[in-house]
Amino acid sequence: MAPGPIIVLTGTPGTGKTSTAQLLASSSSSSSLSPPLPLQHINVGELIRDKALHDGWDEEWQSWDVNEDKVLDELERIIDDRPDGEGLILDWHTCDVYPERWPDLVVVLRCDHALLWERLEKRNYPMNKIQENNESEIMQVVLDEAQASYPAEIVVELKSETPEDMERNVERILEWAKVWREQRAREAEEEG
């Protein structure tokens, strides 16, 4: 059996990436996909912290100084070692560090900047970090990075402001995964 898809789920901090990724991973095993398509959720930010894939803590920005080479080496290992048929959801606020060959789908979650500001305040982000992330969302920095880094046909922008948006987004991604798997099965038949 071939490996499952690699789905990059990205967006400005506060757009709902982790909640969406968790729901997507749990829903991927449901009966709506027959047979189920297991998707493992990799929270890249947690991976960076837990595996020390950084060069220390930046006090001003209240974040890790990410070592991209270490991150890519660790993710390459995860990608290579995953069980047959298993897909991955890479959940991180940036996407342009991944090699173009990795993702089968890049989903950029977007959110109204006023709502995003409220979400980041609730997380107790420092003001400079709230302002930077809010400006990033207004200027669609993550979307532009995704569009500049990957083929247009695999980059999708989705609104992520309400629980209903999240549920629709998960349904849409699962439908994409179903079609993706069917296409891979057809290609394998044609080759075999």
C-alpha cells in the first residue's frame, strides 16, 4: 500500500490550525472514508519544543528560535517511517520551509483580523506579537508564501472563523483525500 497524502495546514497563529488538524485527524478514521484513511497530526510547533529543534528561546517574541534544518531532518524521518497508507497533517504557522515535493495539499486558514486579535489576546500574547500576527493576516503573508512555494493547484485558502467553518473545512479536506486516494489507486492500476 502506498503512503497517504501529506497535508500542510498553515495560517497565521490564531486561525484555528491545531483545532482543525485535530478534528481532521480524528474524522479521517470515520466511516465517511471507506476504507478509513488514517491521518497523523504533527503539531510542528510542539515537535520543535519537545525535540529541541531550536537554538534557544527568544524572550522578546516569546517563541523558539527555530532551527529549520533540524525541523526538516526530523520531519523527513517521520515521513519516511510512517506506516503504509498513513497520511500526515503538518500543522504550523509557516509552510515555505517544506520541500516542494512533500505536500499533496496546502491549506491556508484565514480569519478576520479583528477576530484574530481577540483570539491572540486570549492567549496572552505580548502586544508586539499580536500586532505582528495581525498585520501578517491583513497582508496575507502566509497565503502569499504558500502560493509562491507550491503549485497553484495544491494551495487552497479557507475561511476559519466559526466552529461551522472548521467543520466545513474538515469535510472539504476529507473529500479531497477521498479523491486523492482514488486517483492514486487508478494510477497504480495503470502502472501495474
